[in-house]
Amino acid sequence: MSKAMFSLSAGCLLLAACTGQGDEARSAASSAQAPAVAEVAQASTAVAAELPSEVQRQAMALIGEPVPDFPLIPVIVVPDIVGVQPAQREFEAAMSSAFQQVGQVPGVTVTPARCEGEQFLANSGGITRVHSDGQIYRNSRNGVFRINPDGSGYANTTAGVVRVSESGEIYISGQAEADGSSATVRIKPDGSGYYSGRHGTIRLDGQGDGYWSGVQGTIRINKDGSGYWSGAEGTVRIAADGSGYWSGEYGSLRNDGDGYGSWSKYPGKRIPMAPLPRVPPAGRFPAQEGFSLPGIPCGFIVTLQDAVLFDFDKSDIRADASSILDALAKALAGVTVQTMEVRGHTDSKGSDAYNQVLSERRAQAVVNALHARDSGQGASARGLGEREPVAPNEINGQDNPSGRQLNRRVEIFVRT
């Protein structure tokens, strides 16, 4: 006589029936080292140590041996679903790469600039559109993305296709499992859904009904407590009224649900049998997150420290700065620019009027240098003097040379 016990994957969703499978299943469910769902094993264990129930004693008195216990219908185990994460990573990588086409120039810092309203960017890295309603469209070598502020959207990447509806329903065709395996998955916010992959086919309605055709065979669980299993133990049917049928290693047993049943080994005998317990309802698919929007730049800021371009207190570009400006002009040629503004900044040494004039001259010198390299067409020059420091010129009344050095700079705002 045997009862079916099942070791379940801790990385998988353990549905409601798990609580009826004994300590072995619960221990496996809590262990971070539990086997993957594909390795879920069925171990048949003897129950010889259990004292026979009154019903079993009556059966033994009648037929001389105990009636085998019906196998437990296995729980439905849902594999780990990674959701939108692979597509999200590709999306963030695509958005990042779109603003790195200006390259890495020694002595130059490039950071994203953020704007308001609808923007457009086109370069060799792809196309990005940020619409006025917040939707982002990105087409690059990382894939095609349409992502909305509410987390809904669409992604088509080398990992597969992911769709998230406004209601929160998630559809994945491609890399859907934590180990990188491909599957087709559809999950709704109420926990209902569908899975088809290397572990078989799973359907859950989120209300207790479930179906699994896979490594355990074919399992059907109904929310009224009935169920069906065709697998290693044979064929088992359990009805909500306590009746059931089992065809397996001991022949055929039929439980009538009224305290009696029959066994093919003893034809014609009505044998005492306890009514079968109801099958615990199936659970739900795990909740999934939608997409998230990264901070979307509308362009970039190129910052050049004054020592890279100018001698102290001068506005003439140094001869050895030519290679930097050449590289910058080449990088700018790789993007489509709406507007460009070159801004000069100084530290607080000297008078406000002097610093203002110096910042204007330096900004114009950079514009002229870019024009000489067939770059920066339409760029404007603007001097801001000492009005927008990025570091303190003094600390506690004492001069701060490192801060003043950061404040002496030229910034190129490129709106894409």
C-alpha cells in the first residue's frame, strides 16, 4: 500500500494542494536548493507504521488485507517566470546606447540632458521618439520597443516578444523562464493564465481550476474538489462527493463515497472504504510587473574644462586642443541636432563684468572652432560668467581651487 509524495521546486509557485502533501513537500518548497521543476520526482512511501483505521480494520476482517490508499493527485507546479525583465534590460541598454554615439573624448564629459515635450533622436544607433503623452518608441539593434508610462507596452528583441496590456495582462513568447528557456506565457492580473514550454502545458483560471500536462502526466484539478490524474500511479479520478476510481498497480478500485466500495481483486464484494478527501484547489500564476521607464534624455551635455581648451585667463583656443575639437566635431556629425548652444562659465575670481565678457569670448571661440571643422552649424554662443557654478568657489570663507577649476568650463547643450 502506498501514498504518493512529491518533492517540489522552491523556485516554483507551490499551489494550494501543497499543504496536503506532507512535510516532505513543504521542506522541499522552502529549500533554496530544491531541484528544478523538470526534476520533480515521485517517491512512493509505505505507510506500514500507521495504525489501521476502523474502516480498514473492517475491510481486513472481510477480505483479510487492507485496501490500498488512493494516490494523492499531484499539485500543479508553475516554473519560475522571468516576466518582462529580459526585455526591460534590452530596453534600458537601447536607450543608453542612443546617447553614447558622441564617443569618449579625453578631457570631455558627456551626460544626458532632459527636456519637456515631444522630442526626436536619430543616429547610427537607431531611432527614439518620446511622445507628448509619455510613450517611448525605440528602434535599434537591441530591438523595437513601445513603452508607456503606465508600464504597458511592447518589446520585440532577440530574447522574444513581450506585450503588457493596460489591464496588466502579460504575454511572452521567447525567453520566459529563469534559466533562459523559451516558452509561451500569458498571465492576467487575477492569476489566471497559460504556459507552454519545456515543462509541458499549464492552464489556471485563478479560481481553483487547473490543468497540467507535463512531467507528472496529465492532471486536472477543479475548484469543487474533484480531480483527475493519469501518470505514474495509473489513472485516478476523485469526485467532489468523496467517490472515486483508481486503476493502477493493485488493479481497479472504486470508492462509492458512502463508506463502501469495490476492488477488482475481490469481485462481487462490497468493501468498507472511507470517503475520499476533496482535492485542494489549484492556485494562481505569480504576479508579474510591467515595464518601467528610465529617465529619458532629449539630448546631451558636452562639458570641456577650460584647461583643456584655454590658457589661464585667455579666450584663444590652445593649439594642442585641436585633436579634442576634431574628435568632438566627428562625434557630433553622428547625431541629428535640433539646436545647439555653447555656454561659457568662469569661477568667481575677478569682477562680474570681466568674467561675463571672458565667458562670452570662450563660448564664441568654441563655436568658431566647430564651424571651421564643418560642425556645429546653427550653434549659438552664450556667456554666463560666474552665475552657474557647479562647485563652491570658497568653503568657509577660504579659497577652494578645485571647486573653481570645475566652474571654469565650456558646456555644449545639444538638443536632439
